[in-house]
Amino acid sequence: MTTGPQGFDLGRLLAERGAERYELHTRHLNHQLPRMLRTIGFDRVYERAEGAYFWDEDGNDYLDMLAGFGVMGLGRHHPVVRKALHDVLDASLADLTRFDCQPLPGLLAERLLAHSPHLDRVFFGNSGTEAVETALKFARYATGRPRILYCAHAFHGLTTGSLSVNGEDGFRDGFAPLLPDTAIPLGDLDALERELRRGDVAGFVVEPIQGKGVHEAPPGFLRAAQELLRRHKALLIADEVQTGLGRTGDFYAYQHEEGVEPDLVCVAKALSGGYVPVGATLGKDWIFRRVYSSMDRVLVHSASFGSNAQAMAAGLAVLAVMEDEGTVAHARATGDLLRTRLAALVDRYELLHEVRGRGLMIGIEFGRPDSIKLRGRWTMLQAARKGLFAQMVVVPLLQKHRILTQVSGDHLEVIKLIPPLTIGEREVDRFVTAFTAVMDDAHGGGGGLMWDFGKTLVKQAVANR
Ligand SMILES: Cc1ncc(COP(=O)(O)O)c(C=O)c1O
């Protein structure tokens, strides 16, 4: 170890022990991560990153179409956000005294609330799941009712409260008992009303576009749901942890539909430029006044690191950059271009079924081909495990074309693209060219290797049963 009398030297530590990264992870952290990365050949060593790219130890560049699960909305190391963090450290602020009012949280709340004028107050926490937990607690307390409704296939985080509104058994299994909340199909107003009529519902939490599979509620659903909720005195909670801050081409995805004014909005991920964990729950004045109804209750919901100066400074810098650079409009235009170019390939490739989404949140769905030769291969994969074909596409995108993407959830034949919102035509070109080459391989020509890899995936899926 390099601590002790020699002091702490980050550069030296990384130089001396950086090469042990996979071994250390295997020994001390979640050992399945390095195992999975090795299995699919993703066990690279990335040394440096900037914007929408990172570089491996040999200096090869990789295009990032994942943005750290969406936290790198402005790409990595945006100079303005980076400077704000240097500045806030150099300012030696009296942060987190806990018995004063610092300026940065108020300023960030003011700036954030300007994007949803019908909301009045903000609670700052440290992550997306904490933003959701806050909304669930506030909805319960403000309405005096226990039950939260959520959508099938929803993802709202993995702490116990958020897990209670998770729409996938794979995440929930083995963690019961969870909170007694109830799932409805996305877009099903009858199911929503049926549950609301029972009179015990505090709120309905919904991702305007679901992260899993990139599914959007049908047009008009959010407005109609809001009306039903208001009639039954329950709250609409928009989870914008992934879709917010320009991701879908509007500042918030709920704003795509006119007249939607959620009672609570959850924000996190991109808010601090990918540097500092942060979460924010925005809400109406009456909800906050009910939760914090007396001086005795001042700490009834709080977080030790909430509102910390680094997160607040980064958040202020991110919102300033977004305004200065027109990030939301840019994401919409670039997203339209990428989606249009990908959608044009649907007729060319029988395995490619749909391209959907909004802004720079794009789902590419694969499905059963028509030709006999491909159908046999497809059926072999499906029999072993759903989602293997999407994995077969993600792997050569990284290995051959150095583009990082992900399968959009377990057992799904969908790839999700959530690149930094700063990408432009160059990145769109690079992705479409690479994706076209991978589709060419999958549909014939030089695709032998790709389908051989599919067979390996099948063997592993069968062995894992
Ligand atoms: C819609 C949504 N809500 C909540 C979360 C949880 O956020 P975090 O991972 O910061 O806890 C996520 C994370 O992917 C998300 O996509």
C-alpha cells in the first residue's frame, strides 16, 4: 500500500495498482461483474475519457452510447462543470454545518423549478432511488393513504421502497415482503381507475418513457391519468430520473404532452454532470407544507449529504451549460436524425423490427425473421433465453466497432441508446455505419462468427439454468 508515511498520492496509487482492477473487483466487490465482462469480452482497460468518448490503454477511442446509464448527459468532463467543482473546492465553504442555510441549494432549487413553474419546492438527496423514496413518502404523508400504483415493467431504483414499485420479478424475487403497492399495465386507464376507486391510493408513479424496453405510454395517457388521480385525490409522480434534463428532447418527458402537471417530479442522474451523486424531488408547496408541518418535524425527512456544495455547484453548472449550449433542442434534433436513419433500416433487415423513442432515448427492437435460414437460428437463441440476439449485436458493436451500448433489460430483444446529449452528426454516422455492418453480418455474408458467438451464448444460458 502507498499510504502511511509516504502520504496519499492518487496518481502514484493508480500507477502502481491500477492494473489490478479486475482482480480487486473479483476479490472485494460484486464478483459477477468481472465474470460477466470476461464472458462477453468487455473486460477492457479504459484509461481516459472526454465528451462522448473514452480511450483504452492502447489509445483506441470508444464511442459511448450509454452515458454511464444516463448520468453523463453532457458527456464526460464538461469543462464548465469541472471548473465549477474546482471552484467550489477552492472556495472552502462552510458546507454541511446543518445549522445554517447555504446559498447553493436555494440557487439550484430556484433554477430547477424554473423548468416546471407549477412546482414550488425541492428536496435534495443523493440518487435516483432516493428521489423516488422521497416522493413515495411525501405522497403517503400528504394524502394520509398507504398505497402507491406503478406500471408493469417499471424501474424506479433498487432500495426497498423503490423496489416495491418495480415492475420486474427478477429484481423483486427474494426480497419480500415489500410495500403492498400495486402494478397496472402502462397506459391502462381502466385498471388505474379500478384501483383508485378503492380509496386508499396515495399516488401513481410513472416513467413517461420506460427505461426498460423504451416503451412510451399511449398519447393522452398521462393527462387522462392526471385527471383520474385528481378526481380521486391521489398524486401523479413523474419519475424523470432517466428521461429528465433534455434526454427525450424536452426538458422533462412529461412536458411532451400539454397540460400534464405532476404533483411530484423525481430528478437525478445527469443533474450533476456525472461527477457527484445527486437526487432531487420537486413538488407542490402544499405537499411540502404538510410533510414539514411544524418546527418539530424539520428533520422528518432529511439526508446527511443532501444539498452538499459539490452536488449543488455541479447542478448549477449543468443547468447553465444546458441553457448556453441549447442542449434540449440539440438532443431533440440529433435524436430525430439518429432515429430516422435507424428506422430507414427496418425494411432492409428482417431481424430488425422497430426503432422507437424520443430525443436521445432510443430503443432498437429485434424480432422473428421471415426467411427459413434465419428463423432456425433465431429460434435456437429464443429457446435458450430471450435477449440473446440483442446481446449478439451489443458484443460486436464494442469488439469490432468500439461502441458501447446495452441490452435494455433482461430477456428483451431491445438495445437502448442513451448517449451523451452532446453527440452530433459524426457520432450518428459512426453508430449507423457500425450498426449497419453488424446487421449485414447477422443477415448473411460474414455473419458466421457472429452466429458462432450466439451458439456460445446459448451454451452459457443453458449451463446457467
Ligand atoms: C427511471 C429511473 N428511476 C430511478 C432510478 C434509480 O436511480 P439510481 O440508480 O440513481 O438510484 C433509475 C436508474 O436507472 C431510473 O432509470
